[in-house]
Amino acid sequence: MKRLIIITYFFIFAISHCKAQPNGGFENWTQEFNYQNPDGWQTLNFMSNTNPPNPLSAFKATGIDKHSGSYALKLKTIFINNNIFPGRLADTGCAVFTGSIAVSPFSYRYGFPYTSRPDKLEFWFKYIPVGGDTAGVIACLRKWNGAGYDTVAFGGKNIPAEAGYTLFQLDLIYKSTEMPDSAVIAFASSKLPTCARQNSTLFIDDVTFTGTADIDHLDEGAVKIKIFPNPAKDNLTIEVLNEAADNVQVFDAFGKLAGIYKIYNYNTAVNTGAFAEGCYTCEIRDKKNKILAASKFNVIK
């Protein structure tokens, strides 16, 4: 049984190599004190065990709020009124990802074993935002290199408002011809803390990878990205071989903006000394704020 032991909380899961995301239909849940968590996924519900407690942000959805089977996942943006990780967790938001959270020291542990090269991540969703809020999804295929993870493929996209269940397809952009050994999937009912609004609600069901990318398929677009060292401790360099690239925006796994870095002479330096351990997304943007490409890096302590 998964437990919360005073300071350290982690969600342990065991899964085999497979084609679909384990528990992608959110049919299996486990009781955790006063709440339930979907097996194979980590939510912010553990924050409800603080003193005073915070509201729950992830729920088992049934009836008209599921797409198929018996259940779906409901994410509801909350304000964390007792944020025990200021600067590492946004005060307003809600997210779920495949993996676990360690509380002391605070860090994210991502992913599940996965050894295929799919074309897309597909899922069914409906989203009722408050104000100008925006939801988001990311998926990353990766391979352990002995010291850290290399990105094999990556995809990230905003999720629009939809009152009824709608199929969403996220294209995966391959950066390597390697076969991945693990995958990470994450959703947020409020992607950016700057526009997060309480009670924005995202329903997710039937999450799965689909299709097969040819083993020789590799994105040969105009944007070439090199990140080193990866993983990083105190500093890293992001090299972008593209004339239109103006800046790099870095986000943590919960969509919190960690920094904006201007690109000079095709590269920029990022001070990661104050970053929490975990996986980060970097978006390469032009002067009009259009996303040209995206990649990921890891921070270790």
C-alpha cells in the first residue's frame, strides 16, 4: 500500500513494458487517507494532508463526466492556501503526471517503462476554463544514457475549451533514432500560473500512444537544439541553430515559468542552481512569441 510517512511521500508503482499508458482509462484508483489517486499517476492531492489542509484537486469522475468505462480523471485548479513548497509549486494550479513526488527534499520522479516509437499521444477531454485560463499536455519519450535521460521524442500543446468530450491528438517530434526506454505524460488544468484561475476544470479519459514512427524517422526541421550538460546541476547552455530564435522560456513539470532567457549568438546560459530537481521543458520562441520548437532537460542535485 502506498503511504504518506510524516515528511516523505512517494507514490510507488510497478508496471511492465507496454504499448498504452498504464491505467490510461483511469479505471484503477487507490485510497490515500482522505482521497483517492489514479494508479500510475501522481496528483497534488497529497497537499490536502497539510495543516491546515488544502482542497483536493484530482477526482474520480463518473456518469456523464466519463468518456468510456466506469471512470475518468477530473482535474480542478485550486489555490494552495498552505503552500509548503513556495517557489517550487505555483500557488494556483493543478497537474497530474506519470510518476511520483518526494517531499523531503522536494523533487519529481517521472515516467514509466516504455519501448515503442508511436506517432501520437491521443486522449479524450473536455475543458471548462475560468476567465482566460488555458490547460496543457506534454509527452516525452526518453532513454537513459548512464548519467541522465536523453530526449527521444517530445510533444506539447495547449488544450482548448470544450464543453463535450473531444478527441485530442498530440504529435510527437522525434529528436533521435534511438528506441526509448521510458515515457512521461503530464496534464495541467491551468498551464501557466500567470493566467491560472480557480475552478478551471479538465476531464481526461482514454490516454494512449498510437501509431508507429519509422525507426529512421527524425525531425529535420529548421530548428536544431543542443542542451549541455544534461542533466545539469548549477548551469547549462542551450544552443539553438536558427536565425529566428529570440529567447528560451523554461517551465517546470507543473507549467510554472522558471525563467526567460535571451538568445545571443545562437545560445543562452541558464543558471539552474536554484531550480528544484526534476524535468523541465524549454520552448524556443521568436520575437513574436511564436513557439519554434521545444525540448527538455533534467536538473539533479
